[in-house]
Amino acid sequence: ISHLEGDAFEDACAALEAASGGRSEVWKARVQRHIRDRAYDEAVALIDARPVPEADPDLLLATAELLHDARAYERAGDLFTSLVDRFPERRDVRT
């Protein structure tokens, strides 16, 4: 679906998300596409629209990274700090 643009890409992603049970990889690809297109507000809106379980450090880390890439630096920093405090044993969170 990477060759699709605009609404065709969004429609394909929505269908793929529904078929995959809402897997985070599809969501991340949608957000990254908006970031690549410099549509930062749309990227942040997609990030905000997906609830992230507080007990899932991998998805929380991905969310922090996406927020940073979408230029939501303060929110990303707060989330990174929270991750370091909550999961100090995780090397990937500290780096």
C-alpha cells in the first residue's frame, strides 16, 4: 500500500487495521506517512486517537518516538521521562 496516496492510502490502512485486529504496525505506518509528508498535526491526531496501554512499554516507546518525529517534543520528552522512571531496567528506553 506504500504506493497509494491520500484517501486511497487511508482507506487501505483502515481496511488493513480492521482485518488485522488493529495491529500497531499499521497504525505506526499511517503516522509515519503523515510525518514523512510533514503533516504533523494529522500525525499527532492519529497518535492521540489510539489508546496505548500503560503496561505496554514497547508501544509506549513507539508512541514517544512518533511524537518526537511529529515535532511534539514536549509531549515526547514527558513520555520518555515517564518510561525511564517506570522501566529503568529496559536499556532501549534509556538510550
